[in-house]
Amino acid sequence: MTKYLALLSLVIIIALSSFSLYHQDNDIPVVEIIDPSNRSTVSYGSVINYRVNISDKEDGTSKYDEIQQTEVFLQLKYLPSEKDVSNYLQKEKQSEKAFILMKQNGCLNCHSLQYKLAGPSFRDIATRYGAATTTYEKLSEKIIKGSHGVWGDSQQMPPHPDLIKEDAVALARLVVQYGTDKNIDLYTGTEGTIQLRKNQNKNAAVLLLTASYLDHGIESANRKEGRAVAKIYLK
Amino acid sequence: MTSNSRRNFIRNTAVAGVGTSLMGPQVFTSPLPSSRAVKKIIVAGGGIAGLCAGYELMKRGHDVTVLEASGRHGGHVFTARDGLSDGLYGDYGAEHITRPGYERYWQYLNELGVEALPYPRRKNLLRQIDGKFYTEEMLSDRSVLTKMGFNLTEVDYLSKHPYWDLVSLYNKPYLDKFTDEYQPFGVGYDNMDNTPIADIYKKGGASAKALDLLGGANTSALFELWRSAILKLRGVSQFPVDVFRLKGGNQSLPTAFAKKLGDRVQLNCPIQSIQHDKAGVRVKFKWMGEPQELSADYLVNAIPPPAFRKIIVTPGFSPEKQFVLDNVQYDSYQRFVFQCSSKFWEKDKISINIEFDSPDLWSVWQSADEIDTHRVIVLGTGAGGITPQRAMAVFKENYPGATKPTVEQVVSKDWTKDGFAPTCERVHFPMGQLHKFWPEIMKPSGRIYFAGASTDNLNWGMEASTRSAYRAADEIDKA
Ligand SMILES: Cc1cc2nc3c(=O)[nH]c(=O)nc-3n(C[C@H](O)[C@H](O)[C@H](O)COP(=O)(O)OP(=O)(O)OC[C@H]3O[C@@H](n4cnc5c(N)ncnc54)[C@H](O)[C@@H]3O)c2cc1C
């Protein structure tokens, strides 16, 4: 009997592995914003909880803690009005690839938009260098080769030797773009608490939330990103 | 809140300031259980600081609950055993202590019966400089030093003092003025917070080689002189060589605190928001995914600022406190644990205490040598984002001996990727801003008190944690 079971499980293993051999396609992760609900209205200055669900055929689901918290991002973008939304989403497509590169390379483990982590904030980097092609060129070098001694004496940025120049330039551009945009913020994790802006800036009537997750592909190749968007009205 | 503690609060409406004399030598004794009213306290964060604060408060008869987000306590003091053979272990986080220098920490070791072992990880260091390896002997050889580019004074000094002590050649004349390790101001250097410490070295006649080695172009002279003076006042050298670690791994101390605290420590309880007013605090958190609420008279925050920022606190802090919480800076990196099948370096008659000049793997040394096996643990420190495989390749490539390192497996903890604690150690305060951080970083805000590695004078994490935890517990006890 046990012999038979062992044989059976062997057959199953063979069946499974041959199945994955013929099924190399990596599925796109499913990302859902559970809270706050799409098209809800909240007041300026209030505190809201957010919750995102991720489920990916290969990586697993956030419900069972199979998704690494630091790999789930929620982007907040304040927009003046409803009619700016589609425009913004269109424009944002241009930086989608660079944002994926940023995730692939773990840049956001050491950098955040507004705070210093191990590395300087994107805001501080943008303030220091400004937006210019020469800046992107210069910073792309740093990103590839690593950096030490510019922002402090005790931290260093490791090199990213596998990045090609073009991608490093795109990354530098995104760093400065994020650092310059006062209406954007980025959170990590499947849940958290957001302190909404006060209505000092009458130009922010809509808050666009974009949750995203870049999966691990099949053995790290062919990684795919899933996204979900929710629109919140501020009053 | 009990009516007793409310009365207590009214009696002390002016929140106790942080006295600079608080840390005199007399504080290294243990307090008696206080005769004051029992207070209810929530400790946020179950790292070594939170556990120590909880233990101190419990000892003084108060009602404490420690809320820890993750499924283990200890935070950055983290001894890993998983997957390692022969009962071996490796410290993923904090790895050494000094004596003197860690007075509060040693006091707890004695009190709780935790054993420390000598840790020769800094003896006979082999340093890779510009690709070439140097022994300590070589680095005290006049001709080697001259060839490296040091000037005559430096060569003289380094031929008689250890290589790491070069900094003393330039900062020693300044240190005597500091007399209280908690007071950087008013000793005559207040105007040097905008001066890079590198300028002090230059003024002292440092060569280009020395300036390159010492760095400091971005470090405040006031801050750096104060830091060096703290070491001097504690009776430790600029780079203590005789260091120690705990038998069985450094987690033994947090574990000993937690054991005393028992079910007062609650795991898997990420805090989401804190409300506070004159009467007390109310904390919202999750327990096993379910929303919970807890009220208390006081809260000790023992979560490092980068993680604490994610918690919404209402009402918000004063602009001064918020500035500190937003701007205190940390470094973050990775710990590698190489399990090897032999002491391969002994064949080569070289030291395994090696500093590489690779950006991926910075240093290696042996640990866990009290475990009775021929296998050995070699720990390493390196950059975040580097795979263990790459670190192993760098180790094998750069190792200077003829024998191949007998690495059987490598595991690692990349702190840059940690969900709750992505930081390692607090670094220096930015130039020209010491007065904004100090002593604000230690001060309570209403009923919220601050403990943790960032909230003491020196960034030697485990001692800063125990000192600050003791301070916060003492402040609350006396409030
Ligand atoms: C690689 C490395 C090497 C080091 N080497 C040394 C050394 O040799 N000597 C030395 O003295 N120090 C060293 N340190 C520093 C030392 O480990 C730390 O300074 C110290 O452990 C910090 O303790 P802490 O209690 O202040 O914070 P932490 O250990 O960070 O504890 C904070 C706790 O809060 C929890 N938390 C976070 N968010 C929440 C939330 N929302 N709700 C509830 N809980 C939350 C975290 O999970 C964590 O357990 C090293 C650190 C690292 C990483």
C-alpha cells in the first residue's frame, strides 16, 4: 500500500512538473482596493484606513501573508477636479515602466518620496539637482555605480551593475518627477492609515489611489504588474 | 485611568523635563518598587527598548502591556537559527557590546543572569585598502604607511597607535572640554555645528590620505567631537577592540526581559493610531487581524521614527517634535550568515576578521564559536538588495588566502526590506541642526514618552535602548 502511494505521488510530481513545463506563462496579479471604496466621499483632513488585496497565481495571496508587504504600493495623487483624472492616468503611462524598474531594483526600500530612509528622499534629491537632462545623466551614473559621501558620511548606495544606461536615466527622471510633485505620495503595505490633506490647497478635490504589485514571475523572469485604481472625492 | 493616577497627574501637570544630570553614575543601580499609584501603561514596540521599558515599569509595580506588530519580539536584536546546522546560530541584527560603555546593559545581564562571552571579532583585523590586504603589523610599519601617503606626523603616530586611532591625532585636543556626556552645548564649540569635522582634521594638518580615510566632509564638527567625547567619558576607545556578545546569541537579553513580562507582551498587534489628551492615551491596533482598542494613562513609544511615522497620532505633535520624528536618519544594510564546514582560514594562517573594500560585502568575522561542532559560522555585513549568492561569490573571490572558503550555505537578513523595521542604526544628526534634535529627541509629548535606540546620546543601539527605556520608565514612574 505505501509502495503504491509513493508511486502515485511520484506520478503526480511528474505530472505537475511537466504541466509547469508546458505552462510557462506568468499570470498577472489581481489587485483590488477594498478600502476606501471607489467613488466614496471623505472630508479634508480626516484619517482613513486603506486595505488592498493582492492575489497572484504564482506568488500567492495577501490574505495568507504570501505577498511581501514592502512590495505592495499605494500611490496617492491629489487632482484639482474629476476631469483631470483621465488626463493624468494617460500621462502616467509614460512613467509606468520606470516605476516598475524602481520596484524591480528595490529602490524604494532605501528611498521614499518625502522622508529620509537609508537614502535621501526624492524630494531632497529633486530640490538639490532640479529637473534637467544633465541631472538625469549625472544621477544615472550614480545609480549604476553606487554612491557614497554626497548625502552623509555613513551611508552608501550599492551599485546596480545590471541596469542599462537608458533605464538608469529613466529611473533618475522618475526620482526627480516624484520629488518635484507636491501632490503625490507613496505608501507601502497592504494596509495602513492615511492622513488626508487639509483644504489649504483648494486645488485638490479628487484623490486618486493606485495600488500596484509587481509579481515575481516564473523564477524571476517575465514579471508582471497588476494595478487597481480608486477615485475618492474630497469635501 | 484610575482616580489615583489622575490625582497623581494633576499634582504634576508640568510634564517632567529631561534633566541632563539624569544619567549620572548613580542611575546604574536598580530602583525599589515605587510606593506611588499604579499606572496603566502601553508600550508601543517590542524591541529591546520596549521590552526593557516594560520590564522596568513592571518592576516598579505598574500595569504594562507591550504591543508588538510582528510575530516575534526582539526587533533588531534577532538571533537566527532557522535552517542552520548543528545548533549553530547567527545574529541578524545587533552583534556586539563593549565594557565599559554598555553600563546599563551589563547591569541587566547581571540582574537577569544572562552570560556574555568575549568576542574577538575585531582582533587582528585584515583590511583591504584599494584592493590590497594589510595586516595590523603592516599598518604600523613606517615604510608601508609612508607609501600609502600619510605625512610624517601621521606615520609617527600610526607606528605607535592602532590604525583606527588616527582620528585621535586630530580630535584629542578638543575632547577634554566635555564633562557631561548628555550635554554637547555650552562647552565652547556651539559655533562648530556648521563646520565639517573634516575642516578640523585639515586644520590639524591632516594629509590627503588621512582626510580620505577619516571622511567627515558632511559631518558636523560639534556633533562628531561630542560623539568622540562620549566615548572618552565612558572610558572606551574610538574603536573598542575587546568586545563581547551573549552566549547563544544576543536575543538572550530581550528574551529574558520578555520572559519576566510573560503575557504582558502581545505579539501580532500592529498599532494603527494613537489618540492622546491630558487624561491618557487610547490606542487602536489589530490583533490577529481583528481591530482592537486599549486605553491607558501613558504610552511609551519604542518604535523607531521611520516606522512610527506610519501611525496616526491625534492631536499631532508640536512642530519641534514632528521635525525630529520626520528627520532623524538611519542607515540600513544586510547581514549575511555563512555556514562553513571548517576554519579554512587557519590553514592559510590568516585572520577571519576581514574588512573588504567591496561595495557588496563590507566585512566578515567568526561568531557562535561556543557551539560544540567542527562547523563554523562566519557573519558578514553588506549592502541591502544584494543576493546571498552574490555575497558568497564576493567572499570567495576576495578572500585573500589560498584555501577556498568552505561555505556550505548562506542565509541573510536584508533589513532594507523589513516591513516593520527597515532601519539599522541612527546616524549623525545633519550639519547645523544639533540644537533641533537634542535634547528634543528624548522629551515626552504630553502622555507619550520616548524610548528606543534613537532616543539617547550615542547610537550604540542596545545600550541606547536600555538607557532610554530606563529613562522613560523612570519619568513615567515619577510623573
Ligand atoms: C545589522 C545590525 C547590526 C547592529 N549592530 C549593533 C551592535 O553591534 N551593537 C549594538 O548595540 N547595536 C547594534 N545594532 C543596533 C541595534 O540592533 C538597535 O539599535 C536596537 O536593537 C534597536 O532597538 P529598539 O527597541 O529601539 O528598536 P527595534 O528593535 O526596531 O524595535 C521596535 C519594534 O517595534 C515594532 N513595531 C514597528 N511598527 C510597529 C507598530 N505599528 N505597532 C507595534 N509594533 C511595531 C517592530 O516590529 C520592532 O520589533 C545593529 C543593528 C543592525 C540592524
